Amino acid sequence: VQLQASGGGLVQPGGSLRLSCAAAGFRFDNYWMYWLRQAPGKELEWVSSITTYGSYTYYADSVKGRFTISRDNANNMVYLEMNDLKADDTAVYYCARTKAGDIRGQGTLVTVSS
């Protein structure tokens, strides 16, 4: 299983970023996919989930209305569109094949700061 997240960076509060995750090594459209994050000094936190064909999406209360998860099964990609970013969104973001995060790739750092 290979999961490679990208798209992180430094953004000002209120700004936007789009994270991408390239998946390989498994039948992508057989699995729900997840975005998780880990802020400095904190535990790994679930952010969002998407069902196998993208029919249903789920979000943590802290990001609901600001983040949008999507997927492209033809290209084995999953995305996280993040809008109205806040300082509390600063974290390393991971895409994962499990909600617990035991199957996840390298993360991408998102820093929200002025």
C-alpha cells in the first residue's frame, strides 16, 4: 500500500489549500478513504471520510462547512479542499485507508499563520 499526500504549505488565516493523495498498491475503489491530521503535541485526529464511489462524505465538527473531501477513482486520487483555514488547522495531514490511521502514508504539513 502506498499513499502519498501533497499540497501542504504556509497559508494565512482565512486562506485555502487543496491537498492531494495518490494511492497505489491496492484496489482503490474497494475502500473508503480518510483524511487525518496531527497537530503539534496532540494525538492523531480524524478529519473526513469518503465512501468507495464518493456518494457519501463525513466530516469532523471542527471542519464541517469548510473542508470538502473528494475522490477520483479513475486516477486513484483523493483530495481535501480546505477553505477558511484557521490557526487550529495547523497540523500534518495524512491520507489513510483506515480511520484509525494504521494504514496511512507520509503526511503533508499545513501551517496556518499570519
